[in-house]
Amino acid sequence: MSRIIKGILFDKDGTLIDYNRTWVPINIRAAEHASGGDADLRDRLLELGGQDLDAGTVRGGSLLAASNTSEIAAAWREAGAVSGGDLVADLDSIFTEGAAGSVPVCDLPALFARLRGRDLRLGVATSDSAAGARATLETLGVAADGLFVAGYDSGHGVKPEAGMAHGFMQHYGLAPAEVAVIGDNLHDMEMGRAAECGLCVGVLTGTATEDELARVADHIIAGIDRLEDLLDRLSADPAPARPA
């Protein structure tokens, strides 16, 4: 029996955009703000978040790679971050402003147009704020109008819970088996599993390694520019068993 996918729910960071090229400088600005200008504290906050200061990379599954703004702010406050104002709001503002520097992994407008041409329903689910997601999509030339967009603050819960995926299904009237979740992080794959999605696909343009993703994902591809090839194969081939 072939696998019929009618909707694709993308993660944002590390999936639509190159995580390290986009987020390493944003994380530095956020840590500088949270440290109140204390360079040593800034570096401690970044290390706590999972950012390698020498390599300019972020560790998969780390605070900065997988958590939402509220979780980052709470961990940084506990580590001594300056919290004279609303640190969550301040970080969300920095993250949203940083969308202007987003580096796409491929020609996203063209990819989304082709996927819509296949009559697929599309959405984005992110641990960033909904405003940050929409700002990023605008920067990348992807029209958010009519597109399901969920952030940690959209009322669907947070990853790796199933709520964002369920919201996507309800928005388009899709069954779980008709939905594919595409992401670079275990939180994305675990969200798809929790929502009983028909397909969980890991990509290698973010923070998780192939070995990490292989524990949960049905398939792993180099990036979303290979997604159409995968969909073509799955439309004809029997659905493989999921990993144990």
C-alpha cells in the first residue's frame, strides 16, 4: 500500500533556514543583552545554551537548538542573566529582528510553489514565536497568508508535544496518517510521533546528527531540496516499517 501524504508541516530553524549561519550571531546578541554587557557571563550563557564559541556551531538537542524563548530565559535567569525587564519579551524581540538575516537552505518560494502545485497543504511549526516565524517567512519571500504558522506562543503547546501538529491537522481537515513532519531536531520527530503523523523526515541542515535522527525518523534526507524526490518514491513504493 502506498503512503498518501496530503499535508507537510515544516520546522523552521535548521529546516527552512541554515541554523548555524542564521542563529549563531542572533544567539550572541541575545546573550549580550541577557548578560548586561558582562562578557564572561555572555560566554557562560552561550555555553549553557549549547553554542560552541570557537566552532560557531550549536549542539543538537541543546537549549538554544531545541527550546522555546520562555525555557531559554528561565535557564539564563537561573545562571545569573540580567532580568530587570521582561527577558522573554526582550529575547523574542531580538529573535524576531534577527529574521532579517535568515539564510535559506534552498529557493523556498519556488519549493513551496511546487509543493502547492501538488495540492499539498503546508505549514510551519517552530519553537520560535509566531511573529518570528512570520517575519522569517516574509524575509525569505514565502507568503504566510493562508499558511498554517504556529510558534511556542500560538496556544498549541510546545515541542515535542503533539499540539502544533494537531493544530495543523485541524486547520486543514487532515488525518494524522496524511501528514508529514519535516525537521532537523529530535523535538520535531518526537512531535510527529506524538501526533501519530504518517511520516517523520529528518534533515541534516540543522543541529542534530544523522545518527541522532535515525533513532526516530522514518527517513533522513540531506535537506528539503530533496523532499520532492522522497515524496515521488513514497507515492509508488510500499511504506516501510518505522524504526523500533
